Amino acid sequence: MSHSLISTFGGFLGRLSLKWLPHDPITASGAIMLAAVPIAVALFITYTKRWKWIYREWLTTQDPKRIGIMYIIIAILMGLRGLADVIMVRTQQAVSVGSNHGILSASHFQQVISAHGTIMIFFVAMGLMFGIINLIVPLQIGARDVAFPFLNATGFWLFFAGMALINISLLIGDFSATGWLAYPPLSELKYSPTVGVDYWIWSLEIAGIGSLLAGINFVVTILKKRVKGMKLMKMPLFCWSVLGSMSLVIFAFPILTVTLTLLALDRTLGMHFFTSGHGGNMMMYVNLIWAWGHPEVYILVLPAFGVYSEIAAVFSRKKLFGYVSMVWAIWAIVILSFIVWLHHFFTMGAGSNVNAFFGIMTMIIAVPTGVKLFNWLFTMYKGKLNMKTPLYWLIAFVVVFTIGGMAGVLMAVPPIDFQLHNSLFLVAHFHMMIVSGVLFGYFAGIAYWYPKFLGYRLNERLGRYAFWSWLVGFLLAFIPLYILGFMGATRRLDHYSASLGWQPLFIVAAIGVVFIILGVVLQILQLIVSIWQRNGELKVGHDPWDGRTLEWSLPTPIPAYNFARLPEVSTRDAYWNAKKVKYIDRRPYEDIEMPKNSPLGMVIAGGALIFGFAFVWHIWWLVIVGLLVSVFGLIYRSMDEHTEYTLPASDVKQMEQMRASGGGI
Amino acid sequence: MSEISPGLDLAKADQLIERHEKDATTVFGFWVYLMTDCVLFASLFATFAVLRNNTFGGPSGATLFSLPYALAETLALLTSSFTCGLALLAAQAKRKTQTLVWFMITFGLGLTFLVLELSEFHKFVAMGDSWRRSGFLSAYFTLVGTHGLHITIGLLWMVVMMLFIYKRGLNRLSLKRIRMLSMFWHFLDVVWIFIFTIVYLFGALHA
Amino acid sequence: MSNVAKMSKTLVSEHQPEQAKFKSYIIGFIASLALTMSAYFITYYHVSGGRALLFGALSVLALSQFLIQLFFFLHVGREFPPRYKLMITSFMILVVLILVGGSLWIMHSLNGRVMPSTNQMVKYMNSQDNL
């Protein structure tokens, strides 16, 4: 009786059953902690009776400033999860030697390390990037809004849905144990029969489509929504870097969508794209995923370069050195980043002409990057340096990025790559690039722009302590990996023999992680202390750093419509020049059209989440339900002709006057 | 245009320009989306080209495809692309009935195309040459099927569009959307040129 | 009154005389039909001797039809400066060329060097009973 019941349910619920709940203590405690976060948040909101407020002000918002903040919050939370993963990885590698097999089983270790890579790239780096872009780009180009607010919000919620799906994998089922890019044939059904790879596929598929939508929105926003007078060559460099990055997004992410879909078709419909038999070709997967994957690296790093460019100029109190060369360097990087992807698989066996071509292209891409590094240095040269945390991150970045970059040029030589491929040398290289290039950049950006949105600075002393812990920890964690790579240690090792003599270096790397944890704790402490002291010495005006670009011209907090009067721009560094003239704007206010709130972006993404979850577990009726929710959400939205409202000029005037008298900014 | 009259005040003109630019921005954004879709198809084409000889003992394109059949599909879609353009012209001339008629013809031709394609799929599967047979057939079904999926979405959109025009007329919003729908439909025809050439014609030559 | 002038300019650019646009659809349609039919017939009757020539001819026909539809149906290249639509389309074409050309080059090289032929594979798989 009970047996037939279970089998009926097995059909109804696809592959899903209770046996997929976590059983071992580490996964179970992770799952409980993970579930505790949303439950605690929900309870807190209920207790403080804030649901209505949350719904109205945040969940349904179309305001890029709020969407940006939501991106950053999600990215920070996911960063903590990615950090927890890496603590397990480093602990395992420090102790799992000889007869000791460490804290994780081999398959669990592979899941953890796959989750670390996937989460850090897709949900931390991408989240921070889109967060800062949403916050800053409209302000810097003098726009009241993005080009497609609804599309933008939907993009965020799809990102959220992807994030939710990857975390659900911790609660029920398992996660991909095939590395962050899930190479076949290992990731094919035959060798990875559980749901792990499917979670990976659908999480990235959904988040990837969200990124694509956001990318389209920002390309069009920057091209079409710039304030009158801001020619392309007068844009702040951050906007240029975002335009470059988003151009890569719109042309690279479709490749990812296809690659993931083909793998999913192999796994669910028994197709033979990448299988080892029946005429499949797994090398095509590697080719395609890197045709997306290499541009992806530049997608992440270009906006961070933009942040550094802003910071270099403001904190040196000089205009940016070599603006035009910076712009050309960005576009050289954009084009070249599409022509280097083979360097990720020199060892797969292509002929020497192919390897030589891509090796040379890889070396050439170092040139525009070098141009940018020198420009930052020349900007700082003879500047009146304002030594605050953002500048600390910038200087650390210049040093670390150069070391990591030189290691990269080294590996661009195919014969050398044959020695270093898949070794910890490579792991050290790309962490040096991504952590210093991307993460430090967004840390710097957050420290730089935080007061713009909240009206108080972050505590400087704690910020500096956090910086030093991070830097020391980071170097301790990754310099040993270069050496280990030379000694022959490969990536993703869960166990090694004691006679290899690797353990001391792995222990040093683990100590590095301890320092990084200290850095993260100090950052959290910095945030708490800063909130605590927000009305004291940390309180600042609307332009605490003597900024150069338009966002600093706005009052803090920034009104929903950003600019009560659209600024007049005729030069680069528009606000810097406006400050020198001391011009008082007496133009009359005008009516402002604003997008209405809408829950439908959330509904569409909710449908996608249901779809993805059901696809993972083969619950076909639920797949259709998810699809219908998304499609009808979209059609319902398209029937609404009144998606905007008009804020009359008189209301704008009143709000501005209230601000002027009450705020005293 | 009737909006431009000598007595037009400047504020009204500003508002009109602003609205016009807003619509132009949306249409441009849709164009950007279409460009991303081109890259999506390019990835599928690359995969197809790489796997085209991986028949694994199964049928090749030359033995499987019928050229006259593919030509019929092509002509149906090409004509529908043309009639879709005529629907756009009728809409811009504010002729509601004419717009609806052209859209219905377009829909009929699009549906014909889809039915032709699906029955071809059905025939192959019934012969035992499904997507499970070989890498080549996986690539074929996926490339052509993705195009078919786009056609299906286009047809669904056309139904919604016709209902919208029927109920609310040819207002500013429906004109904007008709422009985007016609772009989408022309784009699918452009993709089909390459499917026709690379999958069917090249396939026949490989014999 | 520059605003009104600007508006009339943009409106005119969007609403060219209907005849002109109708004409462009007719031209596009007829040219596409002609190109499709010639591609079909040279394949169906294997016109011309060389195979490479046939592939070349078909590619040229497809590309011409692509450009014709881009111009007559999708109106690329008819906007006022700054020509963002044209720029982004060119960028797309560049990416597609790199992606498809690069993939074919790489995979061709790999196929020649590391992949067994289908015959070798079938033979091998037949020798492995469990497959």
C-alpha cells in the first residue's frame, strides 16, 4: 500500500522524494542555516509589520537605485556563502593528507568547490557589478531613469530566481560536482546521474537571461538616455566601461544560453551534442562555454576598471590622465576579448597554428590593459592624494593585478601553458585577476559611493583595518598556490600524498583564509559601527569627496526622479566644472514621467523559478505551470497601457522646496 | 501630419517629441534584443556545422531532406514576411481592417510553415531518425526547432496583437508594438535564409 | 521654433511617403524570391561542375538575400546619425563571424588531430559490449 503510494507520488513529483533531504551533518547544518536566513527575515518583517512597506517600496519598485541596493544585498549574502564554501575547501586541503581524509567526502568536496566558483562569479561578482551599475549609471549620464525600468526589474528578479534555485539545491537534492563550468562528458547524465548538474544548468540559465535583459537595458540607456550636451566622448569613464561591458553581455550571454540548453537537451531528451558516443563532440562544449567565458571575465572587470578610473581622478584631485586612450583601451579590450577564448584549452589538442594565433591574441590584450594601468598611475602622479580606503583598494589592485597579469601573459605561451594547465598556478592567477580586479574594485566603489546614497561615510579606521586584513590574507592565500602549481599540484584536489611535501604551503593558504575572514568580519563591523555613528562625525553633505561627475551634484538622499531639473552639460567632469562657475539654476520645473510600480517582474521570474525547479526534478506538469505563469505575466503586462504616471511640476517644486528648507544640505 | 499645425504651442511639441523619442528608444531596444538572438542562432549554426558529419551510421542530410519540401516552407515564410510588412504599412496608414486582414494572412502563412516543419519532424521521428539517433540529428532538430519555437512565439504574439488592435484600435502603443512584431517576423525570415542554405541546400550537396 | 522643425524632421523620417515604403517591400520580396529560386535550382539540378563553386555561389546568394532583407525589410542603414542601429548590427556581424569562423577553425583542427573517425568509433564501441 505505502509502496504504491510512494511510486504514484514519484510519478507526480518526478524524481523528487524525501530521500533527497540532506543527511550528513555538514550539509544539514548548512541547509538549516540557509533556510534560517529567509525565515528570520520574514519573521522580522512580520514582527515589525513592514510587509506592505517592503512590497511597495522594494519588491515592486522600478527605481534602479533601489534595484541596485537589492542586487548588492543579495551579492553580499551570497558572498558569505561562497566564503563558507571556501573555508571548507581550504580546511580540507590543509588536513586531507596521507591517511587523514579530511572533513569532506570526495563527492561533497567537488560539490562545494563547484558551488564556490559558480556562486562567486554569477551571484557575487555579477550581483555587485549590476548593483553598482544600477545605482550609478543613470545618475552619471544625467538621466531620470533607465531606458526600460520594467525590463530592468525583471532582470533583477531573474537573477534572484537563479540565486534561489542554486540555494534550494542545498536544501533538497545535491549540487553539480563537475567544477564551475561542468565539462562533459563528466556532466552528462551517464556520469552525473543526479540532479546536481541540472540545478547548475537551470540556475545559470535563469540568471543568465536576467543578465542579458539587464545588459540590453543598459546598452540602450547609455546610448539613448544621456542628458542633452553629454556627447559620448564627454561621458564619465565609468559609463564608458559599463557600455563596453554591457556590449559584451549582450553578445556573450546568448552563447551561454545555447551551451547550457544543449547540455540540458543531452541530459533530458537524450540528445548527443556532447556525449562520448553517438557522434557527440564534447570538445564543442568546451569551445562554446569559453566563447562566452572569456568575455565574461571582461564583463566583470571592465566596470571595476571604470570605478577605479573615477576614484583615481577624484582622490588625486586631478582630471583623469589619458581619457581618450582609456576609451580606446576599453574598446580594444571588448573586441579582443572575443578573440582569445582558446587559451583556456590550449591543451585540448588543436594544431600549432591555432594555438599560436590565440596565444598571440592573448598577449596583445595585455597591451590595452597596460595602457589603463599606466593611466591610473599617471593620474595619481603629482596629484594631491586623499588617502582614503577607496584609494587603498586602488593601489593594492594596481600591484596585485600586475603580478597576476604577468602570470597570465606567461600562460599565454602555449608550451608553458602545457605545464601549468589545470594547476594551482592557474587558480592563483585568475583569483589575483578577479579578486583584485573585480572584488577590490567594487569594495572601493561601495566605499566611494556609500555616502552619496546614505548621507554618511563608512568608518575610515575600520575600513583600513579590513583592507589590510584582506590584502595580507589574500596574498597569503594565493602566493603559495603559485608555488604549489609549480610543484605539480592540480586544482580541485580533495586529497594528496604526504610525501609530496605540499602540506605546509596548503596550511599557509588556509591561514590566509583566516585573515580574509577577519577582513570580512571587520567589514561587517565597519558597516554596523558606521550606521551607529551616522549622525556624528560620519555625517557628510552631498559631495564629501569633492566629486567630478553629475551624481555628486544631487542632494542626498536622492529623490526618486534623480534630477528635478535636467543638468546642462558641455564638458567632461561636468559637475567639477559647474562648481567652478557657481551657476544657480533658475529654470522652471517641469512635469516628470515616472514608471509605476509593478509586481509582474517578480511574477515572471517566479514562473521561471518554478519552471527551473520542476525541470531539475522532471515534474513536467509543474514545468508547464511555471511557463504559463511567466507567459501570462508577460501578456498581462502588455495589456496595461498605463505603466507610467506624471509627477506635476508643482509637486516637484514643492518637494524640492521642502528638501531645501528641511534638509539643510 | 495633422499634429503639425501653425498654432501648435511649444510645450505640446516638446511632449510629442519626447513621446516619439521614447517609442524610438523602445524599438531600438528591441533591435538590440534581435541582435542578441542572432548570436544565439549563430552558436546553434556553429554547433550544427561542427556536428553535420557526425551521423554515427544514421542518415545524413542528403538522404533525409527533401528539397522541394524545404522550398515550400521557405516560400511560405518569405511570403508571410512580405505580408507582415504590408500589415505594418496598413497600420501606419491607420487602416484597421486592412491591418487585421494582412496579419491574418501572415498568421495563416506562418502557421502553414509551422505545420510543414512539424510534420517533417514527425516523419523523421516515425522513421526512427529522432534527435536521439546521432549528433547530427540532435543538432538538426535543435537548430530548426529553435527557429520553430521562435515562430510559435511570433504566432502567439500575433494573436495577442490582433486582439489588441481589434479591441483598442491603432493607438500609439499598438503602432509601436506592430513595428516590433514586424521586425521580429522579418528577423525570423532572415534566420531561415541561412537554415535553408546551410542545412538543406548544403546538406544536399554533401551527398 | 527649432523644436517644431526637429519634430517635423523626425516625424517625416518615420513616415516617409507610403509609396516609397511599399515599393521597398515589393523590391525586397521580388529580389528574395529570385535569389531563393536560383539557389534552389542550382542545387536541385547541380548546375556547374565544381563543388566548391556551388558552395561559393550558394553562400553569395544567401548573403545577398540577407543584405537585401536587412535593407528593404528591416531598414538598416536608413537612420540619421548617430547610427547606433548600424553600429550595433555591424558589431553583431563581427561577433558572429568570429564565433562561427573561430569555432569551425578550432574544431576542424581538433577533429583532424584528436578525434577518431566514425568507423573507428563504431568498431571500438562494438568491441565494448556494455555500450
